[in-house]
Amino acid sequence: MSTPLSDGFIQPAEWQPHSACWLAWPSDAKLWLEDLPKAQAEFTGLCRTIADPDPQNGLPRGEYLEILVPDAGAECAARLALEGLGARFHRIRFGDIWLRDTAPIFLSGPCRALAAVRFAFNGWGGKYVLDHDTEVAAAVAAAADLPTYSFPWVLEGGSVEVDGEGTCLTTRQCLLNPNRNPELDSDAIEQGLKEALGVRKVLWLDEGLLNDHTDGHIDTIARFAAPGVVVCMQATNADDPNASVLDNIAATLAGFTDAAGRPLTVVRVPSPGRVVDDNGELMPASYVNFYIANRTVAVPTYGSPHDAAAVSAIAALFPGRRTVGLPARTILMGGGAFHCITQQQPEAGP
């Protein structure tokens, strides 16, 4: 069977050039309730940062925004909110906005080729099963007009993090969870990742943040910032509920070498600390759930006293881009942050 690996395709690193970013307009009042306007406002701020309009002429300088809308009413609202950002709209139904997990993963290959790869999706281990989410990956791949590879096992895009040079980070808590692929062991998962994403080495962390309904997605705890450089968080307060988990993540990363044989350089940024929802329940707030756009880096902020320090620390990792801290507390109350709601489409290669 032809696979991305056999055909020379890989998932590029997120800092490599994009032609577009795929997102889905928050529109379901039954899911978001009274928070829907605030979620839409945070979403709009993210889109503006990704599009990066020129302050002189207002023309977008970043990547194209490809926006999913379920119906005419949602499209009208989204067009109004995103006016002037050059967004393109697609009538594709979806359960909710978490396209990192429900959309396909885009790949680049030889001769300027692009492709998409999609996997089975089971609502994060059966916890949040919403109408149409299982249809999103195929619909987006078709809208992008790209050849598509399909794998029958469960994988969400937020559970894997690649450096574009053969290395993949993930967690045992998610990929080896019996609620995903109970018939697959770590060797089978590694082989599947190599075939699907074109990676050569898989590095396993243990677990993620408390109360993370994704079961420890890697994009909330550790991200590549450059080849051989990975960023994770550090507790700055004694009451940080994730302090021991964050220390274990950093220590484990420091013992890794990547696919090129380089020891990883581990950079730690502040943790948001204890961030709770309106009912006082702890939320899995993370600054490393940022999105690396062509010209900008969008860092989620939560009204924590550590917001500014974290944005500054992340900015130091991306000197060629403008790093922006943007409110994301409402989106977090829905289940994730900026990386969780974006899916980049790479530019065709040279």
C-alpha cells in the first residue's frame, strides 16, 4: 500500500512557510451558550494576528485564512467579523472548532507536491462525540483539492509534534490510552507515525496537564521551536497544580536526542499557574499552545500574572516573527487554546 513515507511526504515543522491556516468559526450556541460572543471575539483576534494586516494599507501580509462555516447565517457573521482579512469561507459542517484534531494533517513532498493525511476520530476517546466531526478531515482535504492518505487508527493532530527533520514528540497518556487504539502497542504506534508523517524517531513523554480532556496532548506541554530546541513550562508558584508534571516533562526532554542525534536544548517558560473556570474547576491552561504563523506567533493568555513574562520568553525563541499575547480564556473554557483550533497548510516546496 502506498503511504506518505513511501511516496516521500513528511509533516513539515510549523515554523516552515504556510500557504494557509484552516479554522472553524465558533457558531454553536448550544455548545458555547452565553460564552459564544466572547469565543468569537477571541477567535477574531487570533485570525487578525495570523493574517497580520499592514498598518499602512490594511492588506493582509500573513497566510490565507480558510474558515469553515456550517450555514449561511454563520457565514454572514464570520464575514462581518473577519472583514478585511482576506478570509475564504467553506460551507462544511463540523461538531466544534478543534480543527487541530478533526481536520487532516497536511504534508509536503517531492516536486512541490502537497498531500493530506487523515485518521479515525472517536471524540477524544469517546468523551465528546459530536455530529459531523468524523467528516471534517475528508471534507477539508477535498476543499483543499489535495490527494489524501487515510489510516484506520485513531490519531488527533494535537497529540503529535514534529520538527520537520524526522523527530516526533508525543505522550503515552494519549497515544497508548486504551480509549484510542487498544489493539496497538507502542511499537505499532511508532511504525504508524513513521508511515503517516514521515518521521524517523518518536520520543515519548508520560503525561500531560491535569483536567486535560484530550488525555495529555503534546501541544499543551512541549513544542519544538527550532531543530533541536523544545519549549516547555515551569511552575513559578508553589500552588501550581502541575508543578511536578512540568518538572518531569523538562527532565525527560533533557535526556532525549532527536532524529539527527542532537541532544535537545530545553527552554522553560512560565506556567500560567492555577487557572479556573467560572465554577472554580481547574483548567489545562498552557502558554505553549501557541500557533506559529508566517509572520507572527499567537500566544494564548488567561489573565494570569505570568502572561507577560511567558509571552516575552516565547518571543525570544522566534526573533524573526512578531509574538503577540491574545486573550484565550473563553476558548480554553471550551476545551483548548490557539493551537487546538488551527491547522496549517504548508506552502508547496521549492
